[in-house]
Amino acid sequence: MLNSIGLQNPGVEFFMENDLPWLKRFDTAIIVNACGSTIDEYVELCKVLNTLDIDGVELNLSCPNVKAGCLAFGTTYEGVKEVTSQVRKVLDKPLIVKLTPNVTDITAPAKGAEDAGADGVSLINTLLGMSIDIYKRRPHLANNTGGLSGPAVKPVAVRMVYQVSKAVKIPILGLGGIITGEDAIEFMLAGAQAISIGTANFIAPDTCLKVIDGIEKYMKKCNIEDINSIVGTVEMN
Ligand SMILES: Cc1cc2nc3c(=O)[nH]c(=O)nc-3n(C[C@H](O)[C@H](O)[C@H](O)COP(=O)(O)O)c2cc1C
């Protein structure tokens, strides 16, 4: 998928009053993805999130579709460290920093997050892409470029999860193109303690159930009792 929807949303007050009570009906952890256009906005938002009955915050430092926004902080060690440490001061809940793949060296921002006290990192967000209507000779997207996700990005994501797992000690939430249990296992072997699923939900909203099923089948087939035992066990050629 190539998307350029930006980060427009009804805001944190609306979330508190409407979405959170609805989410609370389910027996599951609630991790809120948070974004701002300035460091102050991240801090103000996380002050509010800190007061809510949620299980953690994922800081989006990596959206490619917002002009002066979060990507500006997400690409360097210093940028990630600065935002994360300011947020850390006001947030007692588990803090995951979500990284952009649009960098030369993914380990630098990952270390910035770790050094600033993040509890984990998640990766990858979308890769910057472009697609052209050959008859109009214009990009398909009004924004010209967009974020690429889904199966096409999986090898990039797996490689980056592996690299980050060698560079930091905090846990990794891996994502990018996961559709099956086998995909999830690949991320775990590369070093992810947990996985997320985005784009696949647009095709099949029950993807999570199928992925869990696939993980269980793999465990049976390979005689694995504890899924945690496979994390980071890939042997390089
Ligand atoms: C339509 C769409 C909206 C997205 N919105 C967000 C967002 O608000 N915050 C964020 O951190 N990532 C966002 N992402 C990125 C995904 O969470 C994910 O990092 C990326 O798409 C790779 O995983 P996937 O291939 O499973 O989708 C979005 C992706 C898509 C396709």
C-alpha cells in the first residue's frame, strides 16, 4: 500500500471520551500511538496520556507524510534522544519509540531512544515511495509521495530489526508486511520480542487471529514450548 493520509485525528480529548471507553470493553493491552509537530506538542500530549488508563505509549517519530512533523526528529540519534528524553520526564507508563526506515543507519535513532530511557523500540514505519499515472504523467497521490507498507517492505523490516537487535538491549516490536504466522516468526528470529500488523488488516481484518494460529502451528511443528526461546536466534551464514 502507498498511503498519504497524514495524521489527522479528532484529538486526545475526543479519544479520552469516546475511543478509550470503547477499547476498554476488550480484554487486551491498549498502547496509544502519539504524534506531534513540535517537541512541546509531544510533551503536552504525553502529559495527558500519562493520566489515562492505558498500558503504554508508542511515540511516532517516523511519519513521512507530515511536512514539519515527526520525521524531522526521527532520523538522527540526537533528534530521537531529545524528544524521547523530554517525553520520558512526563510519562511513567511504558514508552515505545517507533522508528523510521528512511535513514542510512537504523541503529543510530534506535540507540537515541535507548539512551533517553525508552522501554522499547518499534520498527518499521513506512518507506517513502512514489507511483506515477503514466497517462496523466503525474503522481497518483495528491501529496506526490507516500508511505509504502505491506509485504513489499518485509525484507527491509526484517533486516532492520536484525540490525537494531544487535545494537540495543531494549525489546523490539517488529512490523512491516506481516500477513502470516511465518512472517511473524521471521521477525522474532531476527530479534523482535513482539510483532504488530498494519496493512494486512485492510485486506483481512482477522489477520491477527490467523497469525496467532500460524505461530502455534510453527511451534508444534518445530517442538517449541516457549515462543520467547526463538527470539534473536537466527544464525547468520
Ligand atoms: C493507512 C496507514 C496509516 C498509518 N498510520 C500510522 C500512524 O498513525 N502512526 C504510526 O506510527 N504508523 C502508522 N502507519 C504505519 C504502520 O503502523 C506500519 O508501521 C507500517 O505500515 C508497516 O507495517 P505494515 O506493513 O504491517 O502495515 C500507517 C500505515 C498505513 C498503511
